[in-house]
Amino acid sequence: MLAAILICGPVVLGSCSKDDDHVVTPVKKEYFTLWNPCEALTALKEYVEDVTNPSSKNFIKEEDRIATFDMDGTFVGELYPTYFEYNLLEYRALDDATYKDQAPEDVRETAQNIRDFVREGKALPSHFDMKHAQAAAKAYAGMTLAEFDAYVKAYAKQPANGFTGMTYGESFYKPMLEVFDYLKDNGFTCYVVSGSDRFICRALVDAIGIQPNRVIGMDVKLVSSSQGTEAGVNYTMGREEDLVRTDELIIKNLKTNKVLQISQEIGKVPVLSFGNSGGDVAMHNYCLSNTKYHTAAFMLIADDDVRDHANREKALNLGDQWFEDGFHVISMRDDFKTIYGDGVVKTDFTF
């Protein structure tokens, strides 16, 4: 699935060719077929080749090769017309016939804020990330984890608004998937560290083989299906029970909260970090503060307004800022041969 071009990776066992004398020779796996030559890709390859070389002073033991990735806008599209989890809440509260008539007023209001932002260009209220998080906690309360996973995946099968040839669940930046492939083959453990709901992220990245225990995100409190109001420390879950989402928000995983969650759940400081927004700067700084190992951080900018829905001027200004901050900058327009793959075409939004 994750194809590639630049011959710079390790030998892949089991992949061989034979010459005329029937001598078996190993064939190197190719990487990055979907990238153009660029500074960011060169920096990534040189970094990985250096820290995986046992003879290098910068060698990193495999168990410490930790890479963290933001999700929305870093390897999943976010501009059709906005974050997947925002679109999902809008649908849940305003369009889902099984729920919309019973949605609490504040949940409907938050969903309407998203709809007005998308369709009419109205500004979102201040601190909307927290308003959305609290509304989303309420909107899916009572669902078991299995029910919620199925709900997310069902919505993800819908055609992505603003494109032809792609569903929401297929909206991965294909060149960035090659980065996961390359790092995995070089002994890195990759974690998704997102501001989106942990279980939404798990449902989406299941399609590209990222394991659920490698996903960190926004969290709500869970309870056993028969627990009621009893504290978990006083209640023993039965074998026949399920875990159920509640309306109690635990954490919105943005900015320094990302660092706290990485520390608590991974227990090691990353050596590589990938993001696309100000919500990822703290995570990058945490990575670059690692005094034990050589580190690197990468920011992707959405500067391609031909193949994607983007604000090019804003993206370029951010790129200049990220570069000054010491991050390697990935340009979607200049560095990616494709974004979503063949057959995907940008269109106008339809409402």
C-alpha cells in the first residue's frame, strides 16, 4: 500500500533477484515515489541514515526511536471543508435522524456554528476547540466503543465534500504514508498524537495499519455499561459488560497537553516529530528538547490551492515562521507529486 522511490532504505528480507549464475542477491526496497526532491525529504533521509548507523555518534537504539505525528492536516486532509470530527458532529446533531431531535441545545448550537463557518464563512466562536470537545462528549455519550467505531467508519464511507474519487476515510496524504513506511522499516515506532477524539483517530487510521495502542487523542471518561454512577474503584465489571462513552471530557489534546500525554503514555521523549499547526509546536519543542539524542521536527504547510482546498498566503507565512523556529518545512505544492492519489480531483463544495 505504501509504495516508494528513493533507494535509500534497508534491505528487505525475502525480496531477491537472480543473476545468470543463479546467485541470489538482495533487492533494496524503494521509498518516496510520491515525493519530489526537496530539502525536507533530504533532511529526513540524512537524519534516519545517521541515527540508524551503529558507527555514528548520533546512533539511537531501536527502542528509543520514537516518532510522533499529528493527524489532521499532517497526514489526513482537513479542508473539506474542515476537520473530520467537526464534520461528524455537524452531521450527528443536525442531520442524523436517529439523534438530531434529541440532541441537547448546546450540541445543536455547536454543530450550527460549524455549519455556519463552512457554508457562510462565519467566524467560529473563541475557544471553539473546547466548545466542540465538550459538545462532542455529549453527542456520543451512551455509545459503546464498538458502536462508536462503527458509527465513525460508516460516516467515513461518505464521499469527501469538495472532491471526486475519494471518501472521507480515504483522505490520506499519500506521500506522508510513505514516511510511516520508511520509518517503520528503519526501526522507528510511530505514534499518532492528535487533538481529535482518540477513538475517531483509531477508527480512521485502522485503514493504514496503525495499531490502536499507538494512538493518543482527546479523551472522554468511559464507564462499564452496568456501572451507573458507582466509582470504578468500587465497582467490578462483569464479563458480559461493555465499555461506554460518557459526556465527561477528560482532556483536549492540544499544545502542551500533547506533551503531557506523550510523557504519560509513551514514557520517552520523541526523537522525530511531525505536525502542521500551532497546536503541534509544543510537541515539536518537547522533541527538540531531547538532550540524549539528535532530533528533528517537521511542519507540513497546506500551500497547494490547486489540488487541495488551501489558503496559500497563510500557509506560506506559516512556513516562514516554522523555518525560523528551526523546523523543516514540507510544502504540499512543491514537495508532493500527488496528494490523495490518482483519480482524486478537487471540486467546488456542495451543500
